[in-house]
Amino acid sequence: MDAVNPIQIVEPEKPYGKLAVSLTVFPFLVDNVLQWSVSIEAEPYRVLENGTYELYGKKVYKRTAQDIHAEAQNDPALGLAMQQVIDAIGGYLAAQGV
């Protein structure tokens, strides 16, 4: 069957060499202890010759951690990355006078 709107492959030689990242960090209290959950997703994209962006259409990485501190025990890279993000946001908020 013919597609009504066929997909056009534009610049097939150009790789999807960048990642669009979605990051959600959520604080919550459990027994009066502050904990953090995180969700990270990444989808490749590329910039075409005309300056437009094209998403790959499929996530290549998905990770949800219900308790960053607990999961960092087995994944120190996750703990370090989240600490760097939290520190950077804290620096930004301090610069804004918050």
C-alpha cells in the first residue's frame, strides 16, 4: 500500500551525532529524610544543512532511579552526575538571589 505522506530520508549520510536529554529530578520526604528520584532519557538528533533539527525518533537511553543516594552505591557515576547537576542548579539559584 502506498503511504499518503511517505517519509523522506533527508541527508542520509549525516549522522545523528548529538543527544537531546530530558532530566527530571524530584525531591521527596520519607520518614523526615530528604530523598531524590531522577528520570533521564536521551534521544539522538542531528542538524541538517539548512539549519533545522531532526530527532532520531527513538530514545536510546532511559533510566529511572527512585532513590539517587541508594542507587549511587552501585552506580557511582550516577551519584557524581546528579551531584554535579544539583550543585550547578544551586549555583544558578544563588546567582539569582534565591
